[in-house]
Amino acid sequence: MILPKNWIEIPLRKIVSEMQSGFAQAPHDQKIGSVPQIRTNNIDKDGELNLNEIKYISSKEQDITRYQLISGDIIFNNTNSDDWVGKTALFNINSNYVFSNHITRIRADQRVVSSRFLAKYLHLLWSIGYSKSKSKQWVNQATVDAKTLNLYKIPIPTLLEQNYILEILQEIEQIKNTQSVRKSLIQDMLNVYFFKIFGNIFQNENNWKQVRLKDISTIVRGSSPRPQGDPRYFGGSVARLMVSDLTRDGFRVNAVTDSLTEEGARQSRFMKANSVVMAVSGAPGSAAILNHDACIHDGFVGFRDLKSDIYPEYFVFALNFFKGLNNQRAPGAVFKNLTTDQVKSLKIPIPPIKLQKKFIEFINQTQKIETLIHESSQILKKLHAEIQYQGFSGELTEKWRENLTTELDVAAQARDMALRVRANHSDAVTISVGLIGGSLDFYRPAREWLYSQLSDFQKEVWHKLRTWQFEEKTHIVPDDSEQFETFRETLDTHASAEQTKRALEQLAGLGLIAKVLLPIPNEDALKIEPVGYVTAFRNLRDDEQHRLQDITALDNSLNNSRER
């Protein structure tokens, strides 16, 4: 990707002040506690923080201090199934949360990059499958380790341009939020109409017959395959309902957040389309009708074989009406769960079928409005994705930059100065903030003589290096056996490794290529400084071409001296 002027592309580790993985608790320690812990499910597919299924833990004071999240932190999902690893969100809550070992906390250098800008770009990399391609695959999960994450390449415009891009994205997100508000208003309207038709069913003002839930349906508890994330069970074609689906969609729900394989579905609880389901943890008491076949995990109960004198629509609204009561009855001071026995013993009144049908007719009218909202939301979603791509490539702000040349130059100087300051405190090698791989004109007068002095093999090595790329890297590292051998195999001659290294050294000595030291990233996420350096060779950048002119001038000077 060719970046616009005043943009740079740089490894993630160069622009963050800290990267830290969280901590886990053994299952027997995972009990009701008072400290909320961010886990993989708390980052949704839109890159937003979702606290609907928050877990609470008990932990030592030193762990809480070390692993506390503060507003502005970036949370990166480092371990999950391969389809979900890499999800990223901005933590923007002023409250005491910690995070699990499957989350990496990233703190950006705000002099260089906005936390919100970086979080959105990292999540975009997940959405296009980049994190999946960089992950290491294990028996039951995929992982992006600290070393790999450190090397993610991030396009960095100036802070001035970052903020402008974020403003545009925020406008689109506000429109998306407006759509959500409209859906919420429809839900409120349904609740009001429900109360108008049936009255306060909690008090049963109409003295209708009341029945226990176990007497009007077969109640089953959900189930989950173990271990979590095992590819034998997860990531298949069978939909698996999550609480986040239910809280997103309302009383008719689509299970799109997670999925199981057929083998995983056999170890879960299958429910048919149009079945009623209810969360018993995460959002206890929240009920909905499944729009399609799906499995439910152990945080749900499902209602099968509902009796004919009660319609699913009335049943769901009645259960949600009782939600406040359910929360009061659920055990636990903070994180509340409902037991299956509590659900079975709950009573609801059964109104006449005629009234239930009247309510369903009203629901059908509102469904038409919701369908239009959904269709416009899908169009808006595609538009948002396209604008994101344009924003992070510089295409979105192309015209805007034309009127702010001076301001952007000043902002770029401030950013690059901050990077140089960081380099002085971390890497001994100056950070390259220009685009690597500038073009070489072999026939400029300044280098024509020098080029003619090269052997055929030196010329071949020089030509090959101009187009060299190995896993997105343009450097040749002789100590990297796999990379170096791959480069050597591209040469037409069958030169030895020593001959190839000697040619690179000679080309660097002549000033035709650059010999540099590259820092070896520290695998310890707590430390930014490298563990050492390796010698590498690369093409000259455009701003380094004057070295050839210097060599030619020196040669001319020596010749003149000899003539005198």
C-alpha cells in the first residue's frame, strides 16, 4: 500500500508504551466475587465493549493493581478460536475492571497515535482476517503472541488527520446508534401496548388462571461442549445463541455471534426455530423467540412443547415483564444466576386466546417497521466498512489534506520527533519513518561509473534485492537461515552462502545498499527494549542516494590529486 505524504507505517511496538497480558483463575477459584473481569466475550464483533455477560472474580490486591484497566486502554483478544482471535476494543469506562489472560492490554503513546484510532485499526485487521493469518494454531485455540503483535505494521497519519478520520467515523456510528434508538422505541411501544391489553400481570388484576412454567412446557437447560474453543466443537455451521445476541435483537433473536460444529452441537442443547429461550445468567430473565434453529449453552433454558392455549409472543413478553422479579430472586449479591428449579416454579397468568391474538396482530404491524430499519441498517453497515477502509488508507482525507499542507507538515514533524525520542530510550537504531524501497535509477551519472565496476554476480544480487520481499519484509538478514536461503535461491547462479554474504557486504561498502542493525524484539510484553541486534541489508531510500554522489566526487578528487 502506498501511503500519502506525512503518513508512516511502523511496527506496533514502536508506538505503544506498554503491552500486558492479563491473568486467569483456576476453575475452582472462579466463584462469585466483587471484581469485574473483561474476557473474550466482552469484545463484540463490531469492536465495541459489551458488558452484558461480565464475570466477577475474587483476587489479590496486587493483581487488581497490576491488571487494572483505565479509560483509554486498548483491549486485544490474544487467544480464541481462529475466527475470533484479534478482536479489539477501546476500554472507555472509569471503573475498576481487570482483564483475563486471553486479553492483552495495550497503552498507546498518545504523542504518536490516538488510542481510539489504533483500536479501530487493530479491529479492522481482525475483520479482514489478518489476525487469523498471523495466529499460531494449537489443539483447541488460536493465539497471537506478544512477539507477533509487536510486529503488526500500523499506518500512522498525523494526530491532526487521525482526529479528522475519527470524526467522520463517529458521524456514521451516530447514525447507526440512531437506528438502535428506533428499535428501542418500538420495543417500548410494544411494552406499553402489552400493559394496555393485559394489565399488570404481576398482580394478575384480571384474575386469570395462573400456572407454573413447568406445567405449560418442557423446560431444558442449555449445555456447552468442553473445552471451550476446541475446533472440533466450535466454529462450524450450527448457530449457537449467546446472551449478546439476545440483548441486541430483542424478543426475536438471530444467533450470529458464535457457532458449533455438528459434533459440538451433539454436546450442546438444540432448539428449533420459534422456540422460546430465556437467559439464566448474564442477563437473567431476558427471553426471546428464536428466528431459526440454534443451540443454547448452559447460560440459557429452553421451553419445548408449549401448550396450545399460550402463544410464544405473549409468553416472551410475560417472561420479560417478570425480569425484575427474576433478578430479585436470583442468588448472589453482584453476579446473579437463575436456577432451573426457580424457572420451573415461576407462575404466569394465562389470558384469553382472543386477547393474545390481538397483541400478535399489533406485533406484526411493528415488524414491518423493524424490517425497514433492519434493511437500512445493513446498508449503513456496508457504508461504514467502506469508509473505514478509505479512512485507514488515506483515500478518505485526500481532498482535505490539500488545504492543510503547512499544518500537516508541522504535525508530522512533532510526531517524528516523538518517535526519535522513543528510539533514543529504547532502540539504538534510529527508526525509519519514511517509506522503504524507493526506486533506483541505475543510469544516473552519479552511479553509472560505479555500476560498471561491479561483477556480474554483484549486479545480480543488487537487482534481486530491489524487488526482494519475504513475509512483507524488505531486509535481508543473513542470520535468518530460512529467509537468507530463500533469497539465495532466487539468484540465477548457484553461489554459496558465503559468496552471497560477501557480495552484500561489498555492495554496502560501495554505498549501493544499506547495511543496518535491526533490533530483536523482546518477547516479554512488559519490556519494550530489544534483546539484541542482527545485521541486515536493504535497498537505499531516496533520501540516501547522495552517498553515491559522494563516492563519485571522492573518486574524482583522488584522480585529480594523482594527475597533479
